[in-house]
Amino acid sequence: MRCPFCGNVDTQVKDSRPAEDHVAIRRRRFCPACGGRFTTYERVQLRDLVVIKTNGKREEFDRDKLERSVRISLQKRPIERERTEQMISGIVRRLESMGETDIPSGTIGEIVMEALARIDTVAYVRFASVYKNFQAADDFDKFVSELRPPTQTDE
């Protein structure tokens, strides 16, 4: 593993432990050339996924991009980091197990929304506002009203 500080290719692993509910390995590394310390994560990747964007453009699936968008949705919400990691790993496993290497971005968005809806309604609405490209307050109002159960009337 190349040192991110000096570029030395001979770094040493000082500590390894399971991470993200045993779906990744966290390694603490040390560079003998510059003394730098850094952390790497190792994950199993079942297949190379390609995202088909709505405009037809194809790009390699980026787990970090998925993680960033989920974390933005969950910002300042009372959700533990471990639970977020489990959710993201579950989404990636689900995508990999679909049997297809080409996955439409809309499918990924729907899977993320399902997962967020199960753990935090506010994060779900935040993600949906970007995913569904809300343009006005009315878009939020309509979406949130669909989340609310119908009110019961006294007869």
C-alpha cells in the first residue's frame, strides 16, 4: 500500500481488525520512510458494477459516492455510525447480488430510499428531495403528506 504522505510503497500494517459488522477489515498502517500513520479499509467486492445514469452515460459504481450521499442525508440525525455502515454495506450487497453488472441509477436511488425510510424519516425526505429533484416547497409538502397516514374521522 502506497503511503499517502510520501508515496513510499513499502508500508507496514500495525493493527488489523474487523470493521462494519465484519464486512470489512480496518488496517492501521505505518510508513517507515516518513513516519506517517494512516488507516485503510479492505472490503470484498463481488463484481464490478456500472451505473447507467438517466442521460445514458455509464460510470463505475463508487461506494464512497453512495456513502457521502447517505451521510449528507443523515447529517445531524441520531443514527449511530455503525448502523449507517451496516445500511450502506447492505445496499452494496443487494446491488451486487442482483445478478446484473449494469444498474440504472434510478434503481440505486429507490434502494437507498427504502433503506433510509426504515431508519430515519427525516433522512429519507432529505434524500428524496435531491433524488426526486424537488423544486419548490409544494414538492416537499406533497411528498410528506404521502408519508402521513390518513386521518381518521369520528362518525
